[in-house]
Amino acid sequence: MAFRFIPHEVKFFDMFDQQAVIITDAAHTFRELAQKGKFDDEAIARLRELEHQGDAITHDIIDTLNRTFITPFDREDIHSFAHELDNVVDMLYTTSKRMRLYKLNEVNDDLVSFSELIVQSVTALCRGIKGLRNHKKPREINEACIEVNQIENQGDLLRDAVIFKLFEKTKDPVKIMKWKEIFESVETVLDICEDIANLMDSILVKQG
Amino acid sequence: MAFRFIPHEVKFFDMFDQQAVIITDAAHTFRELAQKGKFDDEAIARLRELEHQGDAITHDIIDTLNRTFITPFDREDIHSFAHELDNVVDMLYTTSKRMRLYKLNEVNDDLVSFSELIVQSVTALCRGIKGLRNHKKPREINEACIEVNQIENQGDLLRDAVIFKLFEKTKDPVKIMKWKEIFESVETVLDICEDIANLMDSILVKQG
Amino acid sequence: MAFRFIPHEVKFFDMFDQQAVIITDAAHTFRELAQKGKFDDEAIARLRELEHQGDAITHDIIDTLNRTFITPFDREDIHSFAHELDNVVDMLYTTSKRMRLYKLNEVNDDLVSFSELIVQSVTALCRGIKGLRNHKKPREINEACIEVNQIENQGDLLRDAVIFKLFEKTKDPVKIMKWKEIFESVETVLDICEDIANLMDSILVKQG
């Protein structure tokens, strides 16, 4: 029996690692687009590709989950974990599509700041994901979770400051509408990262 | 014991069928309102009635679930399934109320297009719901799920095109605000249908 | 064994009572701010403090849950219950921060009306929470749930009336944007209260 169970355990961690690679790529790609202020068809093609890859691996995880009796941790938690990781990529792709739709082709320093926070948060998160495989190193996960939570707090403050500035300085209501949506979207990416970190933390506690 | 369990199995499928009738009616009603461009008190009364019927049957399902030990599939899945089906009707009613509130009494071709997609999606979904009762015909469910997913993709593209056009052609920011909300609401209906389809698919896999 | 289990049961109810105290305080604080039309730094400091207290107790509940084998009711329900109660405080704090951000320092009668409904809803909810501890008094919970649901219906009607008026009377699109967000936020507080009431109701049924 062990022959059947151990490979399945391993398989889940391998698939989470693949998701980690995808969200890392997506976060770096998004930062690059923000830095260039260029969200045209060509520029977002890479994010669409990553979104498709993310969908495929998430589908694999759920499929494996539905066919596996022994799982490395709670079924519900694996389910939520896979979907939330997928949401990171979806949200970055959706935000980029909105930037193109709204023709916001300009370098916006606040968006660049958000993209930096997203890269930092995703990087910490992926350290935690690697730690999941090895229950004997809970400290890595713990530290990663704390960092992700701190970054989300920074993101909250940044969003408030940025939206305050937006309403103070922009006269055109349509422009306010567009940028408000974008800033709330990128802050949501940090919220999702925080949810994932909290989920990792609770998985750790249950296995304590 | 079989006497007690089998009727319960059947009862759930009967109740899901009742939900299917309600969402089909709601989708057709909404399309009619969109085609007439008429979202006044009288016009939306039918949707309010359907929303009440939907609430009642959802309440019955949850109540039966809480009192039943053997269920045709996972308790959590039945719970989500009933609530998501109810959300379809709620969302159509809410959108109609907003149309009235915003005094958007005009025929909008893009809204008509969305209402067509909603009718198609709900029709496919209801074929799948009927298939649920008969585990031996998984192909029906599978095909229905694929169709619902394709329609949701069309809805995404339509929403993007429509919102692009809205920002390009409309000068009045308040009008943009109103229609943007409406278009996002109807696209959400297609998202909910997709969630329901995916849930059916995973129920099928678990029973494989 | 009973020595271990009973204290845990009691501990959960004690912690829910603490959450009840926090949301009651938050609802009264919010009403006071609305009545004064004053959402500056000093004024919202109390809500920030309550939000921190809410986070701490929610964390304690989840932590206790993860370490406890016998729980007074379904683990999932305890989890949702604690998080939804926390969401009430979060939402009131978030709304207050937005009021400050948008510089909406004026007494708005509609906001005061919403804050009254929130106090009523939270008060009814807390009666229900106290009833949870004593399964022998289901009537208290039931009556509280009915009241919370009725208040949410009033909130829906109020929101519709208020948003209709907003679009009819306000010329400045930016002002519409700001107040629409605020009114939808406060209505969401009533939605969350309704979700909590429905959850209590289903816990009751399961234990019936």
C-alpha cells in the first residue's frame, strides 16, 4: 500500500511547486509591464499563457484529489490552497487586461510600487510552499507567513494613500473610476497572498 | 432502511429539478425584459416572485440536508449546489432592480446579447442537472459542463468588448458608472453558471 | 476525559461572547461617528482598536479549534462563525476609513439610518449568540434570526431608496461614486449579520 500512498503525497507537493513557479513568473511579468507602462496585446500574451498553465495544473490537483484517499493534509485545505494560488495568476491577468481595455498605457509610479510588493509577497509565499513538503521545518513557513502578512499591511496603507491622492489630484471622474479599480485589484492580489499564507499557517498548526 | 434512504435520494433530485425550472423561467424572463428595454415595477414583479420561490426551495434543500444522514453526494456539494443555483435567480433579480433604479429603460443591444448567453448557459446547465439523477449517463453532464464553460468564455470577451465601447463612446461618467455595473452583473451570472457546472463535474469525478 | 472536553466547550462560548461584546461596541461606535459626521483620525481610532481585538480573539478561536478534538458544533461552522463575526468589525472599520479618505465629514441622514439598523441587527444577533450556549432555549436563537433577517430586508429597501436618491439629486459624479461605495458597504454589514443568523439557525437544526 505504501507504494500507492507515498507517490501521491509527493505528487501534491510537486504540483504545488509547479504552481509556485507559475505565480512567481506572473508576478515578475506584471512588474515588468508596470515598469514599462505597456499593457498592449503582445505584452499581456505572456500572462494569458501563464493563466492557462495555472488552470491546467489546478485542474490536475483537483482531479488527483478526487481520486486519492490518503492526502498529505486536509482535502478541503488542498482544494482551497490550489484555487487560491490559481487566483493570484487570474487576478494579475485580469488586471492587465483591464489596463489594456482602459488604455492606461503610461508608467504609474504607484502601480510600480504595488507590483514590487506583489513580487515580494509571492517570493515569501513560495518559500513557505517549499517548506510545506518538509514538516520538520515549520520555522520557514512561519517566517514566510509573517512576511506575507506584513506586506499585506503595507499594501493596505499604500492603497489608502494612493486612492486619497487619486481623488485629490484627478479632475476627470472617468480616470478616477479606471485607476480606482486597478489599484483595488492589485491590492486584492496581496489579500489573496495573505489568505494563502494564513491557510499554510493553519495546516501547520493542525499537523503540530 | 432502504425505504428511508431511497426516497431521500429521490427528494434531492426532485428539488434540484424544481430549482432548474425556476432558473430557466428567470433567464427567459430576464431576456424578455432586456428585449423590451422595460424594467419597471410590473416588469420585474415576475422575477421577484421567482426569487421568493427560489429562496423557499433552497431553504427546503438545506433543511432536508440537515435532517438526512445518507445523501446522494457530498453534503458540502449539495449545500453549495443549492446555494449557487439560488444565486442565479438572485443575481438576475438584483440586476433588474438596478436597471429600474437607474432608470435604464431603453433597449441595449449588448444587454440583449448577454441575456441570450444567459438563456443558453442556463439551458445547458439544466440538461446537466437532469443528468445528475442518472449516474449512468455521465456524458450528458460532461457535455453540458463544456458548453457552460464555453459560454462563460464568450461572456468574458463580450464584457471586455462592451466595456471598451462604453468607455470609448459614452461621455457622461454617471452613465458609464451605471452601465458598467449592469454589464458586470450579467457577466457574473455566467460566472455562477460556470461554478455550478464545475461543481457538477467534480461530483461526477468523485462518483466515478 | 470529561475534564478536558467540557472546558473546551465552555471556552468556545466564552470566546463567542467576547466577539459579541466587540461587535456591539463597534456598531455603537460607528453610529456615534455617523451621528457626528466626523470620521477623522481620532474618531476612528476606537474602531481600529476594536478591529485589533477582533483579530486577536478570532485567531484564538481558530487556534483552539485546530487543537481541539471535541467541539460544541461542526468545526466548519465554528470556523465560519468566528470569521463572519470578525467581518462585521472589519467592515465597519473599513467603511470608516473610507469616509475619512473621501473627506466625507458631514452628517448624512441616510448613513445615520443605516447605522441605526446596524445597531439593531447586531443587538439581535448577540441575543442569539448568548442562546447558542444553551441548546435548551432554541426559541431565543430563532427569534433573533427572524429579526436579523427582517432588518436586512429593511436595509435592502433603504439602500435602493438611497441610491435612487443619490443618482437623482447629486450632480457631481465623483460624489456619487464615493457615497455609492459607502452605502453599499454599510448594507454589506447587514448582509454579514444575516449570514451569521442563518448559520446559527442551521447549527440549531443540526442539533435538533
